[in-house]
Amino acid sequence: MKKAFLILIGTFIFFGCARKTTVTVYHIGDMRGFYWARQNGGNAPVGGYAVLKNILSQERHPYLLLSAGNWFLGTPEGVYQQGRSSVELMNMVKVDASAIGSMDFYFGEQSLETILKQAKFKVLGANVHKKGTSKNADFVLPYVIREFGDTKVGIFGLTGRYLNTNILRRKLKTIELKEEISTASNAVKELKKQGANFIIALAQMGIGSDKVSSANDCKLLARQVEGIDLIISGGNDTYMQTPLKIGRTLIVQSGTGLRKAGRLELELNAFTGKLAGFNYKLIDLDSSKFKQDATVLNFVNSLRRKTDAVYNKKIAFSEETLSHGDGESDLGSWVCDCLRRWAKVSAVILDSDNLKGEIKQGEITHRNLYEILPYDASVIMVKVKGVDLKQLLEKNLLTPDKMFQVSGLQIYFDPAKNPGEKILEIYIDGKPLREDSIYRIAIADNMLYANEVFYSFEFANTYENMRNKLLWCMRKEKSIKIPAKNRWQKFKEEQKEEQI
């Protein structure tokens, strides 16, 4: 009898441990208003909700479709009607739940709450609270639980405080973002109390370097919060071909612009919910391979026709192509010259990441203007000491692939010298820089909090949209030309000897 009992118990344990539940998770994030398929190096158009809808229609298993946020800001189509179309499209592809990205607050709290009234998906923001309280904002939930057989999957959302701080500081009035790590720990505990045995974080926090940064990112989240099984990350351009594993936590991210979607097939122990295995694929949303859903495509095409009527009006003509890439660029120099002309300052400094694409030779439209400056920023006036300005420019030389775009500055440097000693001479407004003098310069507001030198002395936000200032310049110039080059110059010894 005892032997039979032991055999029965052993059999139960064996089959219990072997029994598995399959959970399929699709993930997207940082769509940023790119709702349609676009050309990809001469190949078939890639991307968009219509392709995604067709892929999902072919899925044979029950699945979750989850979004990491940043839905609309980045294209004219995205900001049309303050992002309303983004919510409609997410409804059409049947998103289950989404975090809120910092960019989603661009039109303010009330606008976001209004467009989310039509959302059929769950909007998750465990750290999105009414200011001064421990209560979540009215239009978000901290988490949801979904059941797959005997497995309860808990999902919570986080909005990162350190991404797009310029938007968050301007737009959050009655809402505040609580600290991410402690919020996540509390969310995990609460989900476990409610029986969740597999936990997913939708974290709009970005993925930093391999080093643990002081600002909270998804790697730090995985390291410091025990009990998160999967992090679906958003917040920067990185796409991950394979999941990153930190401890027992998987991290995935699908990049920007809705060109790709991730499909993660999880094999979970049916009793414990623990991960027994997984298969992952980052899918190119290839329109030639997967085709496009007709209903979604018609919606997107109608939206694009409406925005074309507004944004395809001619505003100027460019005699040449002003390109933008690593280092000093024609586009960056022209933009900085424009802002300096408007602001009437000694110099302008602009982070290269503010600019995208190029101004092509020929007619320039409102759409082109939006393409080169997709992320709204305002102009900030800053008073800064010469010694601090030099220190800032020295620091920028450590990242030559992201060199500041400038106007009113002439910087001579030697890249072979040690960090902190590379700059040999600086001229500002045509005169040698004096370290004890105070200079009035203009920057983009998203640079303010990333560079402490700018707010260590005195600054004032003009709240003037940078794109509107470029429009002002184009209307005045009418015909755009490549500006003067070599604002950053490598200073060779022979050049120095000649000047002496």
C-alpha cells in the first residue's frame, strides 16, 4: 500500500511539473505616429497597423497584444486631432493593454484623458498619480490580470520620469510620476497577492548602457525589482533581435516607428507560472509578405489625405540639399543660424538628436518642416559663463558622433589631446571667448535638464515652438542655401605655426 501511494505521489509530481501553459505575447511600442508602411531601402514598404492587423489575424493561439506607449508624437498624422487616431487604430488591432509614454502627455493631461475615453484597451500607469496623493489618475489603472488556463498573468505599467523631461515638466499639472523602482516593487507584491504567477512590466523607461545608470532604466528595473518575469521596454530607438536576460527577467523592445513587432511564445509551468522555455521573433512588418488589412489601410489612407491638405502647402524653396548626419551638418548649421537670427543671441547650441532627415533640393512644405524637426521643442535663453561654456563643448567632444550643432561659435580643437584639453581656441560672436565673461545663448528646452551647466546660472523659457521659428526664417528667406561650414575645426600643429 505504501509503495503504491508513493508511486501515485511521484506520478502526480511528474505530470504536474511537466504540464505547461503556452502564453503568446505580441508587443509594440514607440509608434510615434508612423501608422503606415514606408519604403525600406528600395524593398517592399514595411511597417504600420494594417500589416500588423493581418499578422495577428493569422495567429492560431490565444495571445496578448501589449504596447509600451508613445503612440502619436512624431508625424503630422500622429498629432492630427491631438492623437485621437492613434487610439482608434489601437482599438482596431485590439491592443489588450498599454503603458503611457512621456510623449503621450504632449497635448496635456485633459487632452490625453479625452482621447482615452474611446480606448477599448487598458491604459496602465502604476506610477501615474494624482499630484500629492497615493491614488492613480482617473484615466489609468495600475495593473490588470489575464488568465491563460491555470496561469494568471499580471501586467502593470510604468512611465519613466527621465525621458522627455521637457514635456513632462511643462505638461503635468495635476499629475505626478512616482519613483519607478519602489512603485514596481509594490505592484509586484499586489499582483502576487491577487494570484498572478507570471508578471509583465510595460516600462516606458528605455534601455541604457551596460553600466547601471543613476536614472532608472529597464536594466536597473530588472536588477532591483525581484519578481518581474518580462519587461516590455520602450522609450528609445533600440530594437532587440533577441531578448536580454537579467537574472530571471526577460527584456524585449521593438524599436520605433512601428516597423517591427515582437512575438514571444512563453512556455510556463502551469502550477507555478515560472518560465520553462520561450521562442522569440522580432517580425519585420513587411507588406509584401503579410499584406495589409483593408479596413485599417482605408482608415490610415483617409487620415493621410486629411493631413496632406494641411501639411503639403509650399512655404519655401531650397537651392541645395541640406543633409544631416554625424558631426557638423548643413541642416544643423542652418537651423542654428535661423534660431540665432530670431533670438538675437551671441550663440546657439543644438543637440543633433533634435533633427532628423534632410531638406531636399526643391520645394519645402510644412510636412518637410515637421520631418526635420519631429519632436516639438521650445527655445530657451540661457546666460552662461565662458568657463562653463568651454567645459560643455569639451564634454561634447567625447561623443563626436553626436556633435553639437552651433551658430555664432568657432571651435578649434585637437582630437588627439586628452579629454578636457582638446579645445585650443573658441571664438564667440567673432571674438575670443573670455572665461570670466557671461554670454547669452539659445538652446532647445530638451537640453536644459540634460546639461546642468545651463540651469546652474540663469535661464528663461520663451515657450516659442522651435518649428515655428524655422517657419519664420523660411518665409523671410524664401530661398534656402547651404550655410557657412567648419564651425568645428581640427587644429593641426602646422596651422597653429602659420598663424603665429
